[in-house]
Amino acid sequence: MANDTPISGYQPPTSAPAPPLFPASGPQTAQLYPPAGRAPGLPSRATTVVITFFFGVFGAIPAYLHGQEAERRGGSSSRYWTAFAITLAISLLCWIGLLAVFFLAVGESSVVDGVTDVVRAPAPAPEPPN
């Protein structure tokens, strides 16, 4: 047997008008998705890039710290590790290029008219036969 008495304090839901299927365009409508680019409030990658370029692997420190902060704010830490890896590769290529130019310049300065300026000790004189 069904009990037709309402539960005390219960109110049936009211019928509210449904939102429009296609909202009107214009400044009065809220954005459904955040704008393209980085999420608001996330740390910048600039610190990671600058420290990595000038100090190499020490750029992993800001990459780690900013990645942790981004994850706490709902973002991804991969953008900081990607910035670290790309900057480290560029930095290493710059250092290799700089060293290559330096050693080529040093090597060219020691060759004059196709002869290498190398200081050699005179060979010892052969001993006379007995």
C-alpha cells in the first residue's frame, strides 16, 4: 500500500526556464573556455629559460619549482620541462660552437706559411763509435 503523505520539509523542484540552446553573441555572454595561451596565474617560463641558458643544468631548479606550482594551480608541469630541455640543447650547441671557433682560431694562429710553430728540443747528438 502506497503512502501518499509528503515527506516533511520536502519541496518539489520548481520548473525553471531552460537556458537558450544558442546564446546570443556579444560581450554579455560568458566565455565557455579560457583564452588560448597559458592558463591565468601560472608561473612564467622565462626564469627557467634564462637560468638554463646561462647556468646549464641548474635551470632544472626553477623548472621543478614552477612545475610544482603549476600543478597546484591545475596546470601542467610539462611546459617548464620542455622549456628547460630546449634551452639546454640550444645552450650546449652555442657553447660547442663557441669552443670550435676558439680552437680553430688558436689552431690558425700557430700555422705560418704552412709550417706549424712548434718548439722542439734539439735531438741529442749521436755517440761516436768506439
